[in-house]
Amino acid sequence: MSLLQEAKNWVEVRPQGVFIKPLNAYIDPVRPVERALITHGHADHARAGHGTVIATPQTLDIMALRYGAAFAEHRIPLPYGERFDENQVTVSTASAGHVLGSAQLIIEYQGTRLVAAGDYKRSYDPTLAPFEVVPCDIFITEATFGLPVFHHPDPVEEVAKLMRMRALFPERSCFIGAYALGKAQRVMMLLRQAGYDDPIYIHGALQKLCDYYQSQDIDLGVLLPATAGQRGVSNPELRGKIIMGPPSALGGTWAHRLPDPIISFASGWMQVKARAKQRGVECPLIISDHADWPDLLQTIEDVNPRETWITHGSEEALLHELNKRGRVARALSLLGYESESEE
Ligand SMILES: [Zn+2]
Ligand SMILES: [Zn+2]
């Protein structure tokens, strides 16, 4: 009997998300529900309007920053390593290594352990605790980069590539597009570790989350608000400087108002050359907050579940590969998680 059958008295796959019956709670529900267990603060996983939200304190803070303090009626903070018990179910959290506060949800009921990893990665991120391997019966994994072509290089080497390009063109400014939650701060830390001590100029869309990371003792160095330029005249002070902003600023005129900008974008999708070209990216940085293909497979080996359930991304390829390796796996075919928008 499959674990989905065996566990059906306490876990169900519904259109809103994976449902834990004795808790009356959904994992990362895509619609407002009475009770939600949230893995992390990205918008496709953490939505506003739930009755009660159970999440790490940092994820709760991030939701309040994004949606306002009234994002849910009640909140239950669950720091890493602590437990929440109700109706014979125990919930705890462990780092997913994805963004600040991101958690794998460890849910135990009558001797069966389910781990919902949310989004996760194994590669180096100086802003976070690394992914923690939690052995379990049912492992719910994402598959954003679930195709054999995806091998993400060392992020330190990617940043070194950018620094070499800047050295070649010291007069040009450098604009790096990066998602506001997680990626931007990770790139900032990598730049600091590569020896970049000057202020980093930031687009207003990054301000709140950068302030939040700094308040959590993640030292991003001096960040100053960036004024790209006015009336078609670029701001000369930004010559030779690094400026960061959200990916949306790549498409508009904002980044192009900077003085002779080197346009860069930090994303796992930058491995796809056509995408870099399409977005006018001169210096693509292949830096991803998701596991690449080898890391997805390695993680499933490490966790060694009896069954793997695959949520979003390239489910079919991962399912096929796991079956080939003699592992029991199923695609949950849940809709509403956009791997595209966040990476
Ligand atoms: Zn995410
Ligand atoms: Zn996701």
C-alpha cells in the first residue's frame, strides 16, 4: 500500500495544498484558509488572509513587512527546533537553507514522519543556516530546477566573474537585479566576502527587507538609496559603483538611466542563455536559491524517505529519475506556485 493511502486518515492532497487533517491546517495554501503552516516568506508560499499562521518568527515578521501587521488573525511562532503539539500531531521546523526564516516543516503522527521542505537549496549562502537533513517517511520536495541540464556553479565564482568584469570597466556602473527576499542579501554578502567595501546603492524596492536582514544581525555593510538619474541625465556619483534592484527594474528605464551600466541578474535561470539575452543581461550570475538537479537527487538520497512527493517545477523529470533509481515517488500536481516569478 502506498503511503498516500496509508496516511490518508491524517494527510490529504487538496487543491488548496497538502492538508494535515488532525490540525485542520494546510501547508503553504494557495488560497485563504482557516489555518496555514507556512514554509517561507516568498509570495507564492506565504499569502495574506489566513485565520491562523504557524511559521518561524522570521517568516511571520516577513509576512507582516509585506502584507501589514493584519496579514492573519492569529499567528503561532515556531522557531527552529521547537515543537507544537495538538491532537497527537507534533510539528517542528528545521532550516531549509532557502531564505531567512525558511523552514522545513516536520510533521509527526502515530509514528509516521512527513517533512515538507518548501523551497530549499544546498549551496553556499552566508546569510543563513544551511539545509538540515531530516530523515523521514514522506519527503515533500520542490522541483523548480528538476531537469538534468541544471547544474548551478559555485556562487563565489559567479561573483568573482562579476568583479573581474568591473575591473575591466572601472568607469561603468554595475546594476545587479536580484529578488528582494533572500537573493539580494545573499549577493550583497557574497560581494562583501569578495572584498567590496564601498556602499552598495539600492533601489527602494529592496529597502524594507534589507533593513530586516540587518536587524537580524546579518551585516550587509553600508547600503544607500540609489537615485539613478533625472530627466535623462545619469547620476555621475554612481560611476564605478554597484547598484542593486529588483528584477523588474531590468525591464524598465530605471537601470538604463545609470551611468553606462553593466547589466547583471542573479538567478538560477541565467544558466539559460536565451533568458539572459531576452532580458538584456550582459553579465549573468547563475546564483540560485533552489537546489539544482544533482542537489535535488543528493538531498533525496540523504533524507532517504520511503516515499517522495514532488510539488512544483519539473515534476515529471524528477519523478522519472527517482523511479529509475527504485524510489517510490509521486507528483502532487499542485497549482499556484510560481517558480518563475520568485527565481
Ligand atoms: Zn521560495
Ligand atoms: Zn516556490
